[in-house]
Amino acid sequence: LLYTIKFEVTMDYSFLILTAFWIICSLPLAETRLYYSIDKLEEPVFEKQGDFMFAGVFNIGEFTNRTNRATNQTEWVCDPLRGILTYWSLQRALGFMKVLENDVQLSGGYTLGYKIYIGCSSMVAARRISRHLTTDPRVMGCLLPGYKLQVEPIAGLATAYSIPALSYMYADDTLMNQENYGTFMSLLETEKMEADALINYLKEQNYTFIDVWFHSFSTEMAQYVYNEYIAKVGCGRINEYTSSNPGMNIEEIFFSAYQDKGKPAKVQLLLFNNKNSGGDFLKIAIDQLGWNNTVFIFGYTNSRDPYKQLYLDTISNRTDVRNTLVFLGSAFLNMEMPRFTAAMKSPDLLHDYGLNETLIQWYDMFGLYAKKVERTRDIDFVYKRTSSWLGYVTAGTLLLADALETVIKENASELLTTAAFRKRIFERATLENSTVTIEDTSVNISFTNRIYSNGYSIMIYEVTGPNYTSHLVGHTSYRGLSLLHGELPIPLQSTREQQLCAEICLPGWYQYIPHPTTVPCCWTCIPCPSHSYSNSTNSGECMTCGAWETQNANHTACVDVAQDFLSATSKTALVCLGGSIANIVVLVSGMILCLLMKSRPLVKAADLLFLMAFQFGLILGNAALIFALAVPSTPGCHAEYVFLVMYLTLTTSSMWLRAMKINIIFSAANNFCKPRFGRLCTRTGQVAVITSIFVANSSLAAVVLVLVDCWTLHSFQDEVHGNVYLDCKMGNTLGYIPLVLPGLMFLSTLYLAFIMRKFPHNFRETTNIFAATLIVLCSMAMFLTGYKLSAPRIKTLLRALMIYISITALLVSIMGPKIVILASVKDDPDEERERIDLEITAYAASQKTKLASCKSTPYISRHAKSDESIAGKEESVDSQKTI
């Protein structure tokens, strides 16, 4: 009565009367409640005798604490009317009875009975039940409960006794072990098979960024999808949609999954086993957050028609977003059973089936009890629908009954053992195709490896607010995917935003991943930094160029860094080059003048060989300067080195011999003695010495250059990836060997010129040599001081300046006055000779005190006259007042 009364009363005495009436009616109900201790659960609560028996285990009731009034002690008992899922379990138990009572008739006069056990969602109860049902040889088949911890012990013990054990709510790869569970069969695919069916659809849509949500019931399937597909092709999050913290609600779990962990995926895979989780998820994602263009894919347990409608109603409030819901349906999941559904809603109709009266009363009483002790949000939903698993129970019961009937007919004349008879039933049910009829609907059932694998239909809903359109697009299974029209309709095909959470990074860019731990496949594209490159699409990083390389304009490859060197157009180079060219012009002109005026006393006094060798050496030095300022190259460096050695060798040897000659002559004249090394003063001796030194040292330089490549092209960098500065560098200390002899001759010349500083002013050509060598020495000292510490570009400049300064100093100090005189003075050679003779005679007379002690006076006088070049030179210069 109270179940149908609508409590629309006012706060008056009628309310008190109803309350008292409720209390009075509740007392006898409480006293007549049935409770089952753990020992009692091993026996069937309902049983109908027959020649053959089928057993069914249903999770009716829940364990609870109860005080035993007789002993006043607390007991752990199973309350068959407790638990929100008991209502549907009762329905399935009634369906099991209904098939065996009304839809099955055995031939040969045999009768078929049943045993109904209540599992109370307990593994302990399942173990006790399995021991009990195996003791009855009449049991030819068993319907298993829905939880793994209950299925495994019953199926294992049933296999030991060859009892066919059929599961209609749970299958697992563990149960496919032939040795341990040889008589197990299932109307459901294993989690791996369902996962493969899901993966086939994900592949078809090319989804790579997917978030997975699951209940503990679907842990293995969720992990399989994630590991075998998502982690291999992309990324996503995998979250268990339950709270281990009692103080944390489902909304907090949702937001904690995305807080500071990157944006949500546009594809959400929801592997729940109840409608509330799916509804809550959609409410948060769509109603609260307004997710748009998101695909929500539901596993088959959430693809029941009542669930679909609930989800569609949940998201109907947001008309500003458009989303897609994808459901995978199975053969029996949404099977319509209108007659039995109507009977479930009316206990009077259940009586027409001739079912157990007590079970009908339980079913009737459960509503009254559940209304007061269970969550009201679920009760209305429960009483509006029939269990989705009712089709599975009906099909499974009919399948076992048909197999039993066939075996009875085929083996009527054969005497079989109980185990053999049971095996025949199992083989008939699993190895051959069967057709069962459920309320005028025929379903073909065929097993593959003890699994009914019919796959899943793919139903897609396009939803915008309360409006939606549904599309049956095809079928998927672990074997593959087939589409009705060969391909998905264009509006249902995935968009790039749904497929990926990343941009396509072209070469020259790289992927920047903000959350590499949680969503490593989500990135933005960032240009490669300086001196790095990427040459492929979606490069994870930019590769660094080598130290001597930098990136090209598009950052797609490395190129050699720009080459830098002392440009010929720079101010310093222009000054040096201009000066060098001017020097060469002057020197060539001087050599021509010397050849044209070789009979002049000045040329004779200065010695034509010295003038020509010295000027040619300066020309070689200018050639070395030009190569130093040219574009750096290995041949250029080699040429610079050779010309530099030739320049130094020729000029220093010429000056050294000139200073030696003057020193020998005037030392002998000063002491009125025979000159030592007199042969060096002859033209033949000078030619031999200069030629020998020049050829020997130049050859040595060439040999050293060939053997050790001592002076060659080198590249310098001020910083890594910076421009390369090209310059010539001494790469081996052996390259200094050809410079030793010119250096020694240079120092010797400087010394000789210094000690001859007190000679008469008409014979002080060595003063000019000393001045020139001193300038060169000071320049070299400054050059060597800063050369080692300078940057490469400064070294080139210093080297060019040093060569230019040395050439210019020698040209101006030694050759300059002579070239000027030759170019401007036109004197008579005879008068010049007479004047020189008079000066020599006067100088000899002044030394008459020493002349007497000298035994070789005629030789000295004769030699002095023959070597009149010194006097002639100095007289010419002095007479013109140029120095």
C-alpha cells in the first residue's frame, strides 16, 4: 500500500496516522525477513527437482551485520533484499526459472529441474556453492555469476567434474586456460577481445590522443588498450574513475586528472560498468565545462539503451556545443523482451509463468525495502527498466537446454558415464552452431575457442543540445572492422583536432612538449634556435651544428660558417698594397737606373751586385706582402712563406756582405795590414756567397714546407659557430729553421754597422745600414710582443705591417739616397775619379806613421784605389747634401 501511496499530505493528524500505520506494518516485515548465514549459502535457496538439473548462481543480496536476538551476538549474514543490484539479479533469476519452467521440454519423458544459489557478491559463498553443486550428478550445466572472484572458483571446480559452466556477464583471458577451465564458455568476449575491437575502431578514425577512464572492473581492458595502441601511436591519460579517498568526490577526481597536466583529449574512452559514472562524467565535461567537438566512446557495458537515453538527456542542456557519442553494442545487450519486461513490472503476470512464489514475493518486497535504505537517485532508474543481462541469461539457459536435448536424442541407446554425458553437452554447445529463439527473435550462436564472438555494432550519435541523430555505421570485433558503406560518412569521420593534439612541425621547427610526463604527444612547434637545424617533419629536437657550421636560412641544414679575412678593400690593406706597389715601382726603376748607369762612380762605388741583389730581395718581400694580403688559401700561404724566406735571405745576406766588406777594407786600412777574408771582397766571392746562401736557404724552406707543411692555411674562431677567420699560421716549429740564418746575418750586420759608426763621414754607408736594421729590429720587437696575444685578424694585420715597414725602412734608408742621386745628379766620371783619388791620397798620408810598419803598403794602396766605391759613394751623397 505504502509503495503506491503518494505522500501529498499536510502537516495535520493524517500525517501522524500514516506514520503510525507505517511503524505497525514494518514490525512484522522485519520479523519475517530472511537472513542467510555463510553456511546456509552453500545450499540452493530455490530448487525444483528433475531428472536433470541446471544450476544458476545469482548475486542476490549483500552481506551485513545483524544481531541474533537469541544469542544477542552480532552475525555476518547475507540479506537477500539488500543491495541496489539485487533487483536486477532477482529479474535474472526469474528469467532463468521462466525458461526452465515454460520454454524447455525434454524428450524421452525426462524432466528438467533447477537449483538457484544466491552468491551475495561473495567469493567465500562462491567456493561453498561450487562444492555443493558438484556433489549432485544430475547437474548438467551451471550459469555463473558476474564477478571474477566468484567465476574462477566455480568454473575451476566445474571443470574438474566436467560440468559445462556458462558465463553471461564476465570473461577473462585467464579463464581461457584449457587445463584449468576446460568446460568454461562465455557469451561475452574476453576483455582483450573487446579491447581489440575498440582498437580497430580507434585505428579506423586514426585517433592518437585519447584519455581512458575505467572502473576497476575494466582495469585489464583499459591497460591493454593503452599499452597496445595509445602508447604506441600517441599518448593520453589513463585514470581509474573511483576515489580511494572517501572525502574526494567524483568531480574532484575529474579535475585532478587535468590540473596542470595539459589539455583534455578530444577523444574520451569511457570503460565504466554503471550508468552513474558515465552520466557524472558527461555532466562535468559538457554541462559544466562546455567541451566541444569531443568524441565520447563507451564500452559495451555502457551501451545499453536505457544508458544511452540517460546520457543523451544529461547533455541536452548545452545547445552551444556539438559532440559525438559512440556506443559499441552486442547481440543480446539491447534485446527487446516486451512480454517478460511487462511481467517483471506486474507480479500478477509473473504468477502466470508458474514461478516460485517465494522468489516473486522477494521481487515484490524488494521495492518497498529498497525505497527506504538505498540511494533514491538510483531507485527510480532501477524500477523503470529490466536488466540488460536478461537477454544473456535467457539465451544461455536455452543454449544449455538445447544441447542437453540434442545429447539425449543422440545417445538414447548409449550408456554414458556422468562425466562423458556432461562433456557431450559442452561439446554440443560450443562446437556446433545453435539457434535460440527469445520471444519470437531468433539468434544464431557460434563459439570460437569457447567464446561467443559476434563482435559489436557501432552506433554513433551526433548531439547538439537536445537534438541528435543516430547512425549505425558498421561492426567491429577482434578480427577486424567492417563498415556498412565501405567507409564512414564524411560528417562522422574524425577531424584533425580529434586525431592529434599537436601541430605538424615542418623542417626547421621542433616539437615543444609542455607536459612530457602526462601527454608527451601534445606539442607546439617552435623554430630551431641559432646554430641548429631539423631536416624532418615533427622533429623532436633540433640538432646542433658543428663548431665550424651554422644553420641555413630555413634552419633545415647546416652550412659552413662565413669565412672572414683581412679584406683587400680594408683601409689597412689598401695602404699596405698601395705602398707595396709604390715600392715595387721604385725598386724596378732603381734597378733599371743602376743597369743604365753602371759606369757611374756611384754605382761602381756602391757595387752593382749589392744594389741589384738588395733591390731584388726587396721586390721579393713586396711579393710576400701581396700574398699576405690576398684571399687566404693554402697555395697563397705557401707562396707567402717561400717569398718571405727568399726576401729575408737575399736582403740580409746582401747587407751582411756589404758590411763585412766595408769593415774588412777599413779595418785593414786603419791598421795598414793585409785584410782578412780578402776573397769576400772580390766580386766573384760576393756572387758565390750570396748565391750559395740564397739557393741553400730557399731550398731548405721549400723542403721543410713540403715535408711538414709548416706554414699553411688555418681557420680561427672567436666563438663557437662564429665566422671563421682564415689566416696563415706556423703549424710546425721546423718552419722556423729557414729563418735562423737570415736572423743571424741580420744581427751580424747590425753589429758590424754599429762598430763602424766612427768611420769618416765620406765612408759611412754602414750608418744607413745600421739605421735601417735598427728600425727593423724595433719593429720586430713590437711585432713579436703583440703577435702571440692578438686575435687572428690582428695577426694578419701585424704581419703585413711588419713586412711593409721592414721593406720601406730598408728601401728609404739604403736605396733611397742612391736612387735619388742617380736620377738627378749628372757629374763627369773623370773629375769624380780625380777627386776620389785626391781624398784617398790625403787619407793615406794622414796614416804615414803606421805606413812605415806595414809590410804590404803597396797592396793596401792599390786595394784602396781599386775599392774606391766607398769613397765614391759617400762623396756623391755628401756633395749633394742629401744626408
